[in-house]
Amino acid sequence: MAKKSIVINLPIVPYNQSKHSDVVQYLEVLQELLSEVYAPDEGSIAEEVSQLEKLERTETLLKGV
């Protein structure tokens, strides 16, 4: 490989992934984590930002991932 791989340690979360609702919550945690990893200069997406704006930013950041 010409480029070195990036290793990201995932957090331990208390979700039972056999339940649909827990899988959804787990995916939201991963989505937030990836948005922070791929946009470190912006920092985490603030809580006061609307859900729609947060979703648009995350989709833009993760589009090429």
C-alpha cells in the first residue's frame, strides 16, 4: 500500500445490537464520531444547530468516505 492506513479506536457503547432501536443509536454514535474525525478543524457539530443542518453537514463530510 502506498498510503498508510488510519486506525480509529471505537468507543464502547451500551447498546444491544440485536434490537433495531439500539442499532440505530449505535449508527448515530458512529456517524457523529466519523464527522468529528473527518472535520477536526470545525470541531464537533454543536447542539444548537438544527437537526437538518447537522444532517446536511454530516452527509457532506462523509460523502467521499
